[in-house]
Amino acid sequence: MFASNILPIILIVCMFVALLVVIIGVIAMAKNGNFNKKYSNKLMRMRVLFQGVAVLIFAAIIYLSR
């Protein structure tokens, strides 16, 4: 019940946030300003974190659907 209702929504949110962080990071790197120097590394770490959470949630969905 939980996997079929809540986990796919959380998965979509994590994937969307990872995409958003990537877009913000790429735009910041393209402009190469003060924001890039201060936040580019943090943004890419956040991307990896959200992608990792999305993979774990996807694995949980597959495992619980069996």
C-alpha cells in the first residue's frame, strides 16, 4: 500500500529536484560569476544526493512490488 501510493510520488519529486539542481548548476557554471564560485560544488553534491535517494526509492519500489 505504502509503496504503491507514496514512494512513486517521492521518487518523482526527487528526480525533479535533481533536474532543477542540475539546471541551476549548469547555468551558474556558464555565467562563471560569484555565485558559481560559492555554490557550484554544493549544487553538484546536492544533485548527487537527490539522484542517490531517487535510486534507493526506485529500488525500494521494485523490491516492494514483488
